Amino acid sequence: MAPQDNANRSDVRWFALSNLEKGSLKVTGLQALCFRAWPYTEEDLEKAQHPYELPHRDFINLNIDLNIHGVGGNDAWGARTMDKYTIDGNQAYKYGFILEYDAE
């Protein structure tokens, strides 16, 4: 099985990432957000043919979005994404969030 985009969380109001030695980062959405956090890059993901080929980097790749496009249709034979999960690429979107760092 080839690795693919994963771990997205949606309709999130806030989340925090922490490291006991370096503190924590809290992200609070001004509206509901989507996010995902990986210990590797998108380039790493594209190159890997198997999950064991994904390296564990010394950073976290954090992606914060307003929303994401659905992953597929109702079957595995190329059906389009259902309309309710499709994002209009011709529409402007705005979103905001607050970053708080706590060194303790």
C-alpha cells in the first residue's frame, strides 16, 4: 500500500502541539479549521512507495486549512467527488487563526 495524504482533522475549533522540552503551540481558529501534522514532508510522502520509507524528521510539518477537497466519489472506478465535498476553486476564501506559544 502506497502512503498518501492522511491524518486530516476537520471542524476543529482549536488544537495544541506540545513538546515537554520546548513548550507548546496552541492554534485557535476564528472559525472551524482543518489541520494535519506529519513528522515528514510532502516530498517525502510523494517519494515513498511504502509506509516504512517515510522518515521521521526532527520537525513537524503542520498544515492549517479552512477546508479541504474530498478524496473521491462513491466508488473506486474514478467517480467524481460528491458536490457537497467539492471546493469551488473560482471562489475567494478567507480564514484566520491565532497562534499562541507557551515556553513552559
